[in-house]
Amino acid sequence: AGVPELLEAIVAKIPPPQGKPDEPLQCLVFDSFYDSYRGVVPHIRLFSGTLREGDKIMSKSGATVFNVDEVGYFTPGFTPCPQLTAGEVGYVGASIKEVGKINVGDTLISPDHPETPAIEGSRRSQPMVFCGIYPINSNDYPKMGIALEKFRLNDSSLTYEKESSAALGHGYRVGFMGMLHMEVTLERLRREHGQELIATMPSVVYKVVTTTGEALLIDNPSRFPPPEKIDHIEEPIIRARIIVPTELVGPCMELSESRRGTMVAMDYPDTKRTLLTYDFPLAEMITGYYDKLKSVSRGYASMDYDIAGYRKGDLVKVDVLVNQNKVDALSFISIRDSADTRARSLIHKLRGLIPRQLFQIPLQAAIGGKVIARED
């Protein structure tokens, strides 16, 4: 027999799953993709109820009702079937043309039973790293928005919102789970969606407490209030657990302390490994710490971390001026002690990157009204 006939024979011999087909519909969306003809096709797992062609479904997080035009299994391709019952996994086609109507983690229910509770255990992830992305050609801005919408169908941890820059034009502020997630996402946008884009320097969310006592969560340095209105700035702190071979503990500790890490504990799971627990500013973690940790440990160190809250720090906002004009996309937040060094390094790189002109153009870095680095 051919492969399709063999798969059908196998599926026919599988006993029906034990579930609750008589209860109201309740199914979880665990993945989805966009089809040019059928719209958004969610991948679902039924927890209760039965789903057939012609039924109506509604997302628990929204009020839009959709008509089901096809249900089926994965075998591994899409195989239509008369119905899906409780306990089964499959897909549903409902001509969902608007990408934002269905998200991974949503619960699909019947509009006849709006009281059906959402499935617990699925929550939106918290982005840790933010950067701005802008199209190289400003005419591609609408296409970038469509590409981000389609990308979110199978990557629900991605968050984005519109923003504009005086230097780069219109773009999006995108939140990622970490540096690796950011690199993979940008590369997929280039390869799969044909986007030619510019990404700004990654940053984290800072808590700015103003002189009036108001606490602001700001993920973009260009949105910081004026220095005279800031009482203090708090930065996100993570608790990192690093497992490293015992003979390489010294270089790892030296690297961690150079990144403003504070040791919390040192444990020995066995005679060959050491578990180091450090508190780090998240901003230090996203600027190449993991790559350098792999280098100093010869690739043997592994790391995990959790968000531990916010801590007050001596932080300043550094503005970059080109020919006396601020370029908001180049602004960054730094601790006061290293602001001069980072600013000089950035200005020196810009001097080599910006094309030469027939007249002198000053490149400056400033904290408030004080210039801390300059090259022409």
C-alpha cells in the first residue's frame, strides 16, 4: 500500500481517546501559521467538547465569532476528518483573516457557552531585551508590520509596538526573551519575510522615579524625562546560576565581578563541578556576557537566570550629537563610572563609519548639557 493508505489504516486502528465530549467546547491553541488562502490556521488540543465543520468558535480573549470550515489531524500532513473530540490534537480552519485575532495560549470556546473558563497554565511571557528595528527603505514600513504579525503566530513571546525616530524614521520597538532570541528573530525576518532592516542597540526596561514620586517603566532611552526631573533610576537585576568545572572557577569569577556581579553562593554538586550564584544587572548580561563566559570556560560553563527585581543604581543617559543634533537611536544608559569610556569608544567608531564631508562635523557625547567625548 502507498504511504497515505498506510497512514489511514494506522489512524483507523487507534482507539478513540478518553475525554469529555459532552461538555462545552474548550481547546488550547499551541501553535498556528498563516495560509494565503485559508488565513490563520490554529493548531489545537481539545480538553472537552467536540468540534465539527459548521460549528462556531470564539477566542476567550476576544469576542469575534468564527465559522469552522475544516477540522483535521496531522498525519503528518493535514488530513481533514468529520470531527475532533476531547483529548485529540489537530487543526481548525475558520477563515481567520486578521492575524491578531488568535494567539498562542488562547482558549477557543463555543459562543453558546461564554462562561467556559480559560485553560490555566498558559501565560504571556515577559520580554527581557528590547531593540528598535527600522526598514532600510521607508516604503517597506507597512510590509514590516505584516511580517511581524505573521511571525507572532508561532512565536507568542515576541512583543512589539510602533515607534518613530528622527534619524531612522518609522519602525517598531520589539521585545525579546534574550539576546539569542533577538538574533534568531532578526535573521528569520530577513530570510523568511525578505525584510531589509536596521536594528538599534539592545536595551532593557528601567524604572525611573521622578522628583514627584512617580515611577515610570521606560524601555527606550529617548523616552527618559529631563535630568532635572529624575530623582533616581533603578535597573533590572537577575539571579544567575552558573555551573562550571572546578578548575575554571577563577576566570569565571573574575569575568562576573568585572560585569558588576555580586556573589550570592558557591556550591559543589560534585567533585568536578561548581555552582556559582550571582546577582547581575540585566544590562550587563545582554552585552556579550554569555559569549565571554563560554570563552573563559572553554565552552564547558552553562547558565540559567531568573528576574530578581529592581535595584537603585548610579545611572546616566548619554546622548549622541552629530553636528549639534541629537540622534535618539544612538542614545544609551550607562553607569556613571563607565559612561566616559563607552562614549569615547562609540564616538571613535562613528568617526570611521560616517562618510567624510568637505567641512568639519563635530561628533559629541553628552550627559545632560555636559560634553564628555568629542571627535571631528
